[in-house]
Amino acid sequence: MIRCEALTAGYGKKAVIREITWQAEPGRLTVIAGPNGCGKSTLLKSVMGQTRILDGRILLDGRPVDSWNARERAKRMAYVPQSRNEVNLTVARMVLHGRFPYIVYPRHYTKEDQDMVEWALEKMGIQDLKDRLMSELSGGERQKACVAMALVQDAPAILLDEPTTYLDISCQLELMEILKQLAAEGKAVAAVLHDLGHSLRFADQIMVMEHGAVADAGTPEEILERGILESVFRLDICRSTDQAGREYYWFQRRKANA
Amino acid sequence: MDRKGGGILACLLLLFVLTCFLSAAVGSVNISFAEMLAVAAGRGRTVHENILLRVRIPRTAACALAGAGLAVSGAVIQNVLQNPLAGPNIIGVNAGAGLAVVLCSYFFPLSYCLMPAAAFLGALAATMFIYGLAKKTGASKVTLVLAGVSVNSLLNAASDLVHTFGNDTLSSTYSFRLGGFSAVSVQVLAPAGLFIVCGILLVCLLGNELEILGLGEQVAMSVGLNTRLFRFLFLTLAAALAGASVSFAGLLGFVGLIAPHIARRIAGEECRRLLPFTALFGACFVMLCDLAARTLWAPYEIPTGILLSFVGAPFFLYLLFQQRRRRSHD
């Protein structure tokens, strides 16, 4: 389990996030929401050890995250970054590298690793793309391949930084359903999301950040009730439910003098 | 390796063997295969034995080693800097090695064994400087290449300065600057060759790590690769390969740029295929260029580096425009 305790972190000596206390819980999809520049991605990068911790600590399975060696840490949490290099590897080969933390002498991927790749590609519904080059894929297909790579890491926690960016609405919904399903299977899933509609609909827990600190955290219901999204994003939220019980949200920006 | 990859590798190996044979057989005196076998059996004519053992075989080995070393060095640098325009001669790695060799020749004129070590240190210093620059400034791919060009000029100017002061002791520096194999000696080739063979084997062994590093810093870290350690290790290996090659072949340009690109088109990006293909292709390419340089204008022999530059410079311009076109499409 990942737990941040009074975490202050940033780049160099400059703190970008301050006094963050948060944990990614197994079986839950946690969405980290907040305006641009509020430190959402920095929080995930800090957990991955890519920023400088200025105060507080991050615990992974009860131990400070930097006390784990890189491979042991990778077995415990996977990370899907916002962007990655365009590579000309096949989908299967790139996903296979998700098994890197488990590779042992003689340093070849095993049959078991290959089977894991097949499983992950099937789970993401992209098994027919396995021999295609990553550079030939659409944004949605590429993102699914990246999530498949995180899946074969077989880590109990998965962190995703804006996974729905650049995806069409159908792909966004499909990806959110997959994340929800992963959480239902017992993984701790945490995603930075910009789409408040997806956040309110799919998340089990929402943490709202503002100016590098936690503004509020709770279930979507609690967050809506407390009106924190309205004040942080300066907007009005309307909610309606159709006959099938599905909820819809509309967002209206508040005028500057309102 | 799958059947297709195995087939292509077998073809390249065949090309390598044929090129080695051609390089050893063709020259001012042509030596037939039967005569080569006779020399191998100890029954050959003395003149053929002398030509083969003292000139052609060391020269062929030097071409193959320098070609393979520079090509793999280029593949590693391109992967680690994630810049397809980077190559050991473009970003100043060769020039760094060159300056170190010139300095070494100036201060220790007869210490042949020191040359590979000096070249390695020079190449390493230039590599780390360029890498530091890329990391610190977040320079774009083209900007990094431009920075490399200026570092190249600076280091070459420093070499020229040393040459000006040490004209007598550095009589061979001119041919060294051009790059070629006419003056290659076994004393310099042996330690450098060992460096190159070990370096290539080590890079091939670490193919998975190199491939993962190419996926980008964040992905590499997330799958448990110690990126800082491996980036340093790979750049050190690239510098060792380029430095060792430069120590006996001089400032050969563009092999480290052309060979990985063509190998990538044939073999794809998977390092388990790419690295052996790059090494073999680089070796064949330099052997063929050297063969052309010493036979096409016979009885004159032009330095191999000049021919490589005539081939490499247009190729680099092609890559540069391709890169710009890709950016404008993005």
C-alpha cells in the first residue's frame, strides 16, 4: 500500500506540493483532481521517486519508498506516465518489458512472462495488435498498450497520470471501465484526471488538490455535497439522473464577478 | 531471434565474411583464395605472406573493429540521448577522443598502449559534457546537435593548436584528422581491439536495459531500471567504443550515424537484433569504404575518412530534413 505522510516535495529546493497526507487503498479507484499546476502529477512523480522530498515521507508497504531497490519497488507499484517516447518496438515487446523487475539470470524473459503478456493484451482487448509497432497505433490503442505494460508488472498498485488525455470519448469511457474493473479485482488504482464527469462517475475516492495542497478528499458524493469542486474550479455543477439510474453532470463556468 | 531475424543475420554474416575476404584479397597486389589458403598452410610465397600478415589482415581487422565499435557506439548514444541525429562524430565524442590522442602523442610519443585509454577518457569527457548539456537545458534534438557541432569545432581547434606546437612529434596527425587505416599498427590495434570486442559484448548483454532506457526516463524507472546508473554505464561504454576506434582509425566520421539507422530499417528497434546487426553492418561498411578508398583511384589511396564523409554528410542532411518534416507534421 502507498501512503504519503505530510509530504512536501518539489524540484530542487522549490516545493510544489505541501503537507500532503494521502493513501492509495487496495480495491479502490482514487482520482486526483484539481486545476492545472496544482501539483497532481508532481504527487505521482514523488511517489515514483522522481522529485525531491523536502519534508514528510512516502511509505510503500510500510517502508519508506526510497529504501526499496528499484526492482522491488516496481513489483509493488506500476506507473503509467502522461507521455512516453515514440518507439518502434512491437506492442508485445514493449509490454514484455513490464516483466523487467522479475527478470533473473540468464537475463531472458521466460515463457511465464510471455504468457503474462498474452493475458494482459487480452484483458485490454488488444491481442490482435501485438505484432504492430507502437508508432503505428492510434492514441487509444497506445494508451491501452501502456496500461497492459503496467498490468504485466503484476503490482498491487497502479498509478496513472492523465490516462485519458488525447483519447476520444469512447476510448476514455472504455479505459475508465478497465480501471474500475482493476480496482474491483483488488488493486489500488490512483489516476490523475482532468475530466470531472469521469471522476464523479467512476471514482471510489476523489482527492481534490489546490495550490499544491489537499483541498478535500472523500467519496464523489461527499465531495459534491461539500461543494469543493465548485470553489476550486470556480464553476457550477448540475446533476441529473435518467430513468435507468445513470447520473449525468454538467459544468458551467462561473462569471468572474459572480 | 525469429526465423526472419535469423535469416537476415545469416545474410549479414555472409556479407561480413565476403567483405573480409575481399578486403584481404584486393589491393595493389591481388591475392587469390588459393594463395590465401597456401599462406594459411605455411606453403605460400613470402611476398604474399608478408602482404597478408603484415598489411592486409591487420588493416581488415582494423576496419572491421573500428566500423563495429563506432556503429555500436552510435546506436547506444542515439538510444540514451533519444536523439536519432546523434552520432559520436556529430556531438563531439570522436573529437574529444582525437584531442586526447593528440595530447597523448605530444607528451608520450611512443606509448602506444596509452592511446586507447587516452582516447576513452577524451571521448568520455565529451560525452558527459553533451549529456549534461542536454539534461540541464532540456535542449531539443536539433539544438543538441548544434551544440555538439560547436563542441566538435572547439575540440578540433584544440587539436590543431597542439599540432601547431608539436609539429615534429605529431607528423602523423594530419592523416589522423582525416581518418584512415594506411598507418595502422598491431601495437595500437591489439589493446584497442580488445576494448572494442569486450565493449560490444557487454552492450549486447545489456540489450534489454538499453531498450527500456529508450522508452523514456519515467517508464524505465517505473519498471525498476536504475536509470542514472545505466545511463552512465551506457555512455561510458559508448565513449569506450568510440575512443578505442578513434585511437587507431583517426576521426572517422558518420559510421556511428549511418550504420544504426540502416540496421534499424532492416532489423527494427529490438536491441537483441539491432546491436549485432549494427556491429556487422558498421564493420562491412567501413571495410567496403576502405577497399574503395584504396582501389578506386589506384595507384593513389585516399583516406577512408574522406570517402565516409562524402557518403555520410548527405545522409546526415537527409536525416535532418526528415526530422524537421516530422516536426512540422506534428
